[in-house]
Amino acid sequence: MRKVLIIAAFAVLVVALIISILYGVGKGVVLGEDKVTYDELQKKIEDKERELESISTELKENEDYYNELQQIEEEREELMQTVVDYKVEITSLENEIEDKENKLNKIEGKIVKTVDKPIKLEAGYFYFGEDIDPGRYKIEVPKGTNGNVHVKSEDGDLIVSKNIGGNSQYSVDSYTFHASSGDEIEASVPLLLYPVGE
């Protein structure tokens, strides 16, 4: 906007100079504090016209450069939005894949851990509903240990009786069971209880 005003000011100056030339042809004209002749005035007009043309050219070049920068910024914003859209889509697809894998594991009869970190129990007696939430669990023991695990119902009926973690034919690496409120778990070794999907 400022450059447009400068151009307009020069245009007015040029018109004023031309009018004063036509008015005072053949005479000396006072320009500022200097008296100039027609030839000197003509030279000053030509200089100002060249200066005006130079400013107009520079303005046009700057306008083209500004438009190019605006286009680059718009393209950058579009690319950034595309990246955000792809990240959202990837996250959605990863969640969908995880859900499908869990469903597939359930269909195939595999146990699905619902948490990666187990509930750690020391050797001893614990009660579902008091010490541990009732639900379905996968029992494991820390690597290098083995021992007996017994789960009894509230009425004293034996639900689970396993040797877990040993290398013998009578032991298992893990065991999955369902515990109700009031059931008791007894372990001769520390246990890892993983909540699993129903």
C-alpha cells in the first residue's frame, strides 16, 4: 500500500512538472529555490520518470516474490495437515489391528492378557474380593522358580491344584482359571497373576 502511494505521489509530481513546463515554455522556472530552464526541467522529469519506473519494477518483483511465499506457505500447511491426517489414520489402523488380533486370539482359544504388568503375590494365602479383584487370571511364576498353587472356593472345594514352573512332566508353565469373590489362593512360591479377557 505504501509503494502504491509513492507511485501516486510521483505521478502527481510528473503531471505538475509537465503543467509547469507547458505554462512556462521558454522561460526559466523556479523549482524550490533554484531557477531552472526548460531543458533542465525536462531532464529532471526524465530522471523522476526513470525513478518511478524503477520503483514500479521493484514493486512488481516484490509482489511476485510475496505471492510465491504465500503459495509456499499454503502448500506447507496442506502438507502438515496431510501428515496429521496420516498419523491419525495410522493410530486408528493400529488400534483396529490390535482389536482384530484380540478377537482372533479369542476365536483360536488363546488367552489374551488384558494388562502387561502382572499382580505380584508373595507366597501365602490371598482372597479374591478382599486382596485381589475377582475375575479370570493367568498364573505364572518368576523365571527359575517352581511351586504349588491351590485355589479353593468359598465353600472349601478345590478349584485349582497345580505345580507351576517346574521342568517335570507334572508341572506347567502357566495356568488360566476364573476366581469368584470369596475364593482363596494359596501359593508356596511368589506368583504373577495376569488379568485376561473373558
